[in-house]
Amino acid sequence: MKRHFLACAGVALLVSCGLARAADLDAGKAVFQKFNCASCHGADAKTAVDPAYPVLAGQHADYLKHALTAYQRGQSGAAASANIRKNPVMGAFAVQLSPEDIDNVTAWLASLPSDLGVRK
């Protein structure tokens, strides 16, 4: 009983802090459309206009979140590192995204069908 109470209290704390916020997939799709991501990554987020551009559909949301955050850091003028990505186009888009936008768009992209998924 005590463990159950502690687990529930922990979940309540996460929710109240916004850490366990559920992503809004419709809002994520809207972010993708608003910033015209399809112009480079394709309308399906997996048929890019250039083979050098990454497939986004089906990618892990946490990886995409890290990448967008690294592009935001890259716009700050810091030197390139594993946590900073320097790309003028992606950086210009990424700095306009709120943390909620990033959560939503990365969750939406991760939910899309793709060959990136692990098949069992």
C-alpha cells in the first residue's frame, strides 16, 4: 500500500511539474506544416528532396528533441560540439520553437509510419 501511494505521489508530482505532459499530435502536425518542414523533408517526412536530408518519420522522439535543441543552441554562437548543431536553415527554424512545440512535433513525427522502426 505504501509503495502504491508513493508511486501515485510521484506521478502526480511529474504531472504537476509538466514533465509528464502528454504530447498533442495534432499540434505537432500543425508545427510541421507551419514551418513548412515538408519543403525539405517531404510531406510524409520520409521522402526528402535531397537524399542527404534525414528521414524524420518514425524516428525516436527523444533523438529528434535532442537534435532540435542542439540546433537552438547552435544559434547562440557557441562552438560546435555534440550538443550544439550549426546549420543556418535548421537553426533559424528551431529557435522559433517552444519546448511544447518541440514535444508535440517530435511525438507526431515519431508516430508516423516509416522503415526506421524495428520489426519483430
